[in-house]
Amino acid sequence: MVHFLLQSAPEATAEAATEQVVEAVINAHNEALFGQALQITLIGMIILFVSLFILWGVMELLVRLVKDGPKDKAEEKAEAIETADADDDEKLKAAAAAAAYVIAKK
């Protein structure tokens, strides 16, 4: 490489040729570093996405294994009664408040 540089510029001094060689070596080194940086980035991204997919798969598996099974009819009725009682209480409170408001207006 040095020989080629010296032949391409015969009027160049030894100092200029040395500077060109040093610059060429630095450029080659920078290209190698850039290639390594790209490889490291790619490997990191692959590791990230593979680990995310593994985590997603484990979560899906746990959801399917731990999911509640079908409920008994007795449990369903008890839940329906509790919900109805809560709704009735709210309706009674609203009716009482409305009646109190109407009485207060008179």
C-alpha cells in the first residue's frame, strides 16, 4: 500500500506519503470499529426481542394455566344476588334523596 501511494505521487515528499499512510490506516481502523459497533447493536436488538417474546410466552402460559375454571350455578346466583342487592340499595338511596329534595322545595 505504501508503495502504491509513493508511485501515485512521485513529487510528494516522504512526510506527505507517511501522512497518507497514517490516514489510510486510521480510516481502515475506523471502518472496522464501525462494523463491530453495528454487529454489537444487532446482537443486542436480537437479544432484546427474543427475551421479550420469551416473556410474552411465559405470561400467556401462566394466564392459561391459572385462569379460573367454570363457576358453579350456586356461585353465579350468589354473585347475581349480591349485585342486585347493591343496585337496590343505590336505587333506594336515590329515591330517598329525590323525595327529600321534593319535600324541601315545598
